[in-house]
Amino acid sequence: MPELPEVETVRRGLERRLKGRVFSRVEVRRPDLRFPLPENMAERLTGRRVEALRRRAKYLLFDLDDRQTLIGHLGMSGRMHIHDALPNAQRPHEHIVFVADDGTAVIFQDHRRFGFFDLAKTSALESHRFFASLGPEPLDAAFDGAELSRRLAGKRTPIKAALLDQRIVAGLGNIYVCEALFRAGISPKRIAATVAGRRAERLVPEIKAVLEEAIAAGGSTLRDYVQASGELGYFQHDFRVYGREGEPCRKPGCKGAVGRLVQSGRSTFHCGVCQR
């Protein structure tokens, strides 16, 4: 599943082409994806101007001029393809087409159909079922060591599982949690409540750094992900532990090797020597 850096990369690509533009045509080619699509979605979007394009956690938010927001999620394999004009040929699994008043066409393609869209009042987004329980954005200035310590207080789950809990912090996924914990020298098996104070102060900057570096690199190309431009992200070439089982630890002076363990059904990559 695309994680926060991949979704942010897609958002920036879409913003460059759609902000301030009017949807002159919207085509919905099936009634549902992961969930049923909003009733009369094409009619409700046609003629609407995109005032802003935001991201919350792993969701894309298209703020429209009628005070509605189109909520989009890429799911496991969803892609938003940008074209200068609507292509003549239709490719498989292209489910929704957005055409702007300058001719730009954005096509949502999703062969697994785990992605979804919804429409909601912009003013009511915080109470929407997708967002009501979400934690803070990890890149926001308000997310700091003190805030993470507060949210981890009393948590007896491993820190890896806690960071994947969207109620504690929004948008973090498996890849970047592994990378941030390695950079901070914190074991993924450590009880979350013990990652407080100095450990939290050490971890939060590493979370922000790994996300910012991944966004700058256009995300990580694993299986289905590509940017809205069609280009591949390349942050996977900078992974320090993820997917590197058996390789020497990359921390200078460490004699350990990258190991893999399974936590909550997900692979965790870490160094058992320098992560404590």
C-alpha cells in the first residue's frame, strides 16, 4: 500500500495540474470500488473548481468551490495518471476519469479495486468516519517528542505496532516505521510506553527526516506504486534496513546484520545489535 510519502508525492503532482481548474467532465465507469461510490458522483463534480488539494494521513483531499471535499484513497494498487489530454484508448481497470477545463485528464486506475472515493462537507471532515479517530500528522510542527510520549503512555504493545496505529500518529506505514526506528536506534520489540522522554525526543526527528527524504525522492517504488507523473520513485535505493535481511548493518561501527521478524503479520527489518 502506498504510504504517506507516496501519497504526498501524488498530491503534489495533482496539485500542479488541478488546483484552480474546473472539472469540465467526470466519468464514473463503475458504481463501486472498495465501497460504493457517492451517488451521482459525476454530476456532483462536473463544473466544480478545485480550490485546494490536501493530504490527511494517506487520504487525498480535493477541496471544491461548493464547500464539498472529494476524499480519495489509493488503496493497495490505485494510481492517478495525469495526461495532457484524454487518451483515445481506454486501458484496463481505469475506473474514474477527471477532465479539467484546460484539457488535463486525470485517470484513476486500480486493478485490485481497494481504493475508494467519497464526498463530504469540507467543514465536517474532522468528524468524518475516515478521520475522526486519526492521530496527528507526523510532519506537523505540533508533533514532537512530548506529544508522542503522551500518546504512548500506558501502551504495552511493541513500539513498531504502536507507530502503525493510525490513532497514535497518522499516515505511518511499515516501510518508514522500520527505517525511523533503525535511525533512532530503538528496537521494534521495545514496549511502546518505554519510548518516552529522551527516546521519543530521539525518534520523532528521525520519523520526520525519513518521511521528508522519501518525499524528496518521489517515494519508494514497490510493486504497484508510481507517481502521478508516471515516473518511478527511488527512495527504495536508500533503505537502510527494509528488505535487507542478512546484509551488514549500515550504522558505522556496528558489527551486526539486518534481521527480519514478523509482528502483527508484517515483516519488520531491524538490527538486533544497535537497536535497543
